[in-house]
Amino acid sequence: MASIVGKPLHEGVRYETMRDLILGSKEKFATKDAFVFRRKPTEAEIHKTYNDFASDVEYVAEAISLNGFQGKHLGVVGENAYEWMVSYSAILSSGSVGLPLDRLLPEQELINLLIRGKVDVLFYHQKHHEMILNIAKNEKENGVKVQKYVCMCTEYIAANLEFPKDDPRFVDIKDWIEEGRQSVEGGSSIMRRVAIDPEETRIILFTSGTTAMSKGVMLSHKNIMSNVYAISTTLTLHPGERIFSILPLHHTFENTCEYFMLVRGCCICFSDGLRYIVKNLNEWHVEACISVPLLFENIHGKIKTGIEESGKGQIIDVLIPVSNFLRKFKIDLRRVFFSSIIKKLGGHLRLIVIGGAGISKNYIEDFNNWGFEFLMGYGLTETSPVIAVTTSKCNVYGSVGRPITGVEVKIDTDSPKIGTVGEILSKSDCVMQGYYENPEATAEVLEEDGWFHTGDMGYLDKKGCLHITGRVKSMIVLTNGKKAFPEEMESLLNNIPGVKEAFVWGGKDEKDAVDICAKLLIDRKVIGENLPNPDTTAGDNAIREYLSAKMKEVNHQMPSYKAIHYFVFSETEMVKTTTLKVKRPQEQKAIEERLAKAGTTMKAANGQNLDTL
């Protein structure tokens, strides 16, 4: 069971703690913009320098100490905002324990995590104001013991809501900033004098899922700073470059990468929202973006449509092989040949890093052919999070690249043969300390010698690149003993025009034999446009014939034992987590219950509309 360890591609930047990173970046880039954002899409943009950011962090950290909460558990919940970064950074820079909470949690689940996380102070976004008021009002009944609720950007609370100044538990963050400023200017600073042990647990991140099942991942400053350093030796960003922030800040992927951006002196631009992505890319001259596949799959589709409508498809088809041939001689003219495509995304975007889920090879290939550096990363919250990423020097389409600096990866298999599939294990300073108050769950995934079981299946190729084939828990074991991974088949099904999303599972028939089944979430209009006789209001029979033909094409691309036996289609969204991942057990249960209610089976319902059964 051979392993591979990531090596640096260039010099990186290393800090021991978050506090050191913030003060160090302030010293290097004091007058440069650290953040650009708007309160509302219709308002003027606001600029915050590295000096502004570090000062605000220091003031809030001081207020945390002055109010007696230094070292305690403090949570942050809400929309992406400058104050979110200030609050979270201040918590960690004061030597306290930070709990970034999912902004999409319903009220009861947020209550559960506030209790489980023993949260004493909660920083919250104004959009959560009504929910927080209700939680605070009913603390005796719900069991929450939060002592202070710190509201961010209170001047933007809706007119029909009031900030409860008569309730001492509620605080305006501006008041804490002012309180901290006066103390710091008077010569005191908890941020500069507190002793922070880099190896102690200072972050608790609850994984997605129901609060009863979610695990609290315990991370240290060393975990995060090791990952930031490793990323800084792998990806190239330059001082002053503008980075587009669109993923929720409570996601470790976005969070850790934003601190990497601050290490490099970049300017983080917070998105005004999904409707304003192209506008933001253009007006802010964004050079890099970290995202999930869905965003750039949608952008890819719009670019393809634009190419077809412009009649330039044939020209581009000719230019791509010419461009790729010239690149072999280190002549890169992609951004000249395909400048019209690049301009659609602002004209400056050069680096796109995708993580959180897989993406088909054709998207990666197209974006790279068009002149973008389109990279794929892999990691988990438990690994702080990045384990591997493709680079310009090694971008094997379909892989997630080589391990980043200092991260060791191996495949749990008895076979020494390269390409053998097994569970992916990782070991590094980035691996978590365990699950909060859950030693049993910790022991299941973390070995005594430091190896972490990711729960993902995959293999290493000859170049040392890691390929993900699926999840251990979602693996389908067929009656003949062979194994299939739903993710592999779903990636092929998702390429069918008009299929928005696919879900594959192993369903048992009346004889307990396992059949591979699929549910396809469709866009009726797009399918109609792809019929032999286009009809944007295509009926179910036409859709059935279309999808059946496409299903045969997909099955021909796989070994016969992986063939999909039965499928249904639907226009109803699947059961998902707040991170938009399909809850596989719940989705399968929902399908089976629908079939049972209709008195049918997958075999009998094959090719039909699940919504109308």
C-alpha cells in the first residue's frame, strides 16, 4: 500500500496562528484593499484595507475579552459579509473557540447546535435577526444559554424589525468595535498579548446533515495554518489580485482559501448575489474564483449557447487544436484566440478552482482550452480541508491532482498495482483532532498513527494524481459480488442535455437481486429543444423515448455489469443538505415510498414520470 507525499511547487508563507497571519498581512499590505463589497446591490461599494481589517479584528477581540468571553465558545452565523470575517477572525485571535454555523439551518437545528456547541456569544447577520429574536425570547423553553447576541450591520435591519436595545443580551457590533478601540488605544490588546497554543482545539465545525447526525470537527490553528501554507506553495496568486467570494464562509473550503488569499495580499470581493455574478466579475476585474461545479457548469452552458448563436462554433473548433499545438512549443495564444469568451467573464478572470463535488472532464477541458486555468481540488472538513489539487504543471483531467505540500495520501488496498481502487486515506498536520465529544466516531475514522479514513474511494495514477470514484457508503454491491459507484454513472447521466441532476442507487427486486436504478431531474424545455422535432412543451412520452435512447448511449460507455436497468424522471428537486449535496438514504427512501404509494416497482415504472405515478 504505497503512499505519496505532496511537494511544494514554489515558496510559501507560513504562520503559526490566525492572529499571526492577520498581523503579518497587515504589516506587508497595510494600504492595499483586503475586501470590496456592498451592503446592497444598488448601493456604492465599500473598500476595506488590510490596516482596516486588522484593526477591526483587534478591536472586536478586545471587546470579547473586556466582556468576559475570552477563551469561551463563540459562534458566527449568517450571510457572507466583511463583519463575518472580522468576527470570526477576532474570536480566533483572542484565543477563543470559534463555531462557524451554517447560514441555512432552520431555527430548531440552529438551536440544537447552539446547545451542543455550548455557545456563549453568537455573532449573527441582520437577515437572521427575526430568528435570533425568537430564539432569545424562548431561551427558557429551548434550553439555549447564549449570553450575548452580537448583530452585524444593524443599520440594515428591515424597518419592521427593531433592535432590542432594552435587552442587555443584544449588542451592536459597532458598539463592541468602539469599546475595543478605546481600550486598544489606551494600551491594551488581548490579540497581541494572549498566548495561543497552535495545537489546541480552537475551531468546531459541524458537518452538514441533521443536527442529530452532524459531527463537530475539532480543528486547531496549526491545522488551518498548515493547510494555508500548503496551498500557498501550490497555487499562484499575486498581491492586489481580486478574488471573487461566492461560497458560504462557514464552508471550510471557502474559509481556509480566503485566509490563503489574505496571506498573498489579494483583495476579496464579496458577491452581490447569484443574479449579479457576471456584473461583479466585470466591474471588479476579478482574476480568480473558488467555487463549486454547479456555478461553472451553468456558465459553461451559457457560453456554449452564445457560441452557437454567434455562428462561431466552427471557427472555435478549428482554433482549439491550433492553440493546443502551439502550447507544445510554449506559445500560448489562448487568451488572444478566445478573447471574446474571456470578456464574457469580465476579461480578467484567469484562475478557477473547483471543489466540493466532482465535475465532468469536458467542462475542465473546455475552460482550459478557452484560456482559463481551470483546476479541481479535493478535501474534507476533517482535513482543513484541501488534500489535493490539480495545477498548471499537472492537470490530469478527471483527477483531483497530486497531494498538496506535506499531505500524505495512500489507497487502502492489498494490491501494489497502480490504479487499484480502495478507500483514500490521508495523513498530515491538517488532519483534525477528532469529533467534538464523540470519541467513538473519532475512533472509526482516525487511526492511532494519524491516518484519516476519508470515506471516499479512489486510486492513484502513474503521475501520482488522485482519482475519486465514489463514496464507501454509497457503493453498490451487486448480486455477482462486483462493485459499482453511483457517482461514476451520475457524471455520465449529467451530460445528457436536459438532465439537470442524476441520482443512482441499487434497488432490490422481489428476489432480492440488486438492480442499478436512476432518477433523472429534468428540464422539460431543454429536452424539448433537443428532440428530433423540437417542442419546448414536450410530453412525457416524447421525453421517455428521448431519455431511453440516451440511457442506452450511457450504458454503452460502461462495463455491462454497471448498466442502469431502470430509470424514472422527475421535475421535483431532490432531498439535499444545506450544502446542496443529495441526501442519498433520504432520497432513495422518498423514491421507494412514492413507488409504494403508487402500487408499482422500478421495473414497472421504468421510463415514466415519477411525479405523475
